[in-house]
Amino acid sequence: MKKLIALWVVLKSFKPLKYIIVIVIAVLLIGFVDENSVWSHLRNKEHMSELKSEIDQLNKEHEHNKEQIKMLDEDPKAIQKIARERYFMKADDEDIYILKEGEEPASAPQHEAAQ
């Protein structure tokens, strides 16, 4: 207990201590606790980079869609091609076969031999 009292007396006599404590508390508040903290700033910067990459991807998709619209406006056979590919439409004299990959045919049930 005497050591604590001695430490308190030394710290109390050190005048710039209260300024140091206030500065440390302010740095902690500004750096980590506040809504405008450095931590929040770093998270927002990371989120912005994700959003920018998403914007780039959407711009590419937009350009692709604009090209498809232009192609559909200029070429009437393109509409027929899309109708055949996406909606499985066919001409009257055609047959369409849809093949699915990765599915195994269902096997017939096996009967046990009576003994």
C-alpha cells in the first residue's frame, strides 16, 4: 500500500501527466470509438473499392447489353437465334432435343432372387 501511495505522489507531482492522459484518451476516441474514426475510414475505403469493382462489372454488362440491342435492331435473324437458344422455339419442320449434362439415367429396380 505504501508503494501505491508513493507512486501516486510521484505521478501527482508530474504536472504534464494530465495532458498526456487527455491526449491518450483523445487518440483512442478518435482512432477507434468515434463514427468518423480511422478504423471506420479504413472499412469505408475497403467498401468503396468493392463498390468500384462492382460498378466496373455492371458497366461491362451494360456495354454487352447495348451491343445485343443494337444487333437485334439491325439483324432480324438475331431475334430468331435468341428465340431458338433461350426459349427453345422452333420452326414447324424442326425437332428440338434437349441434352442435360451430369445426370445419370435412372436404373431399373433390381429384384432379389428367391431362394
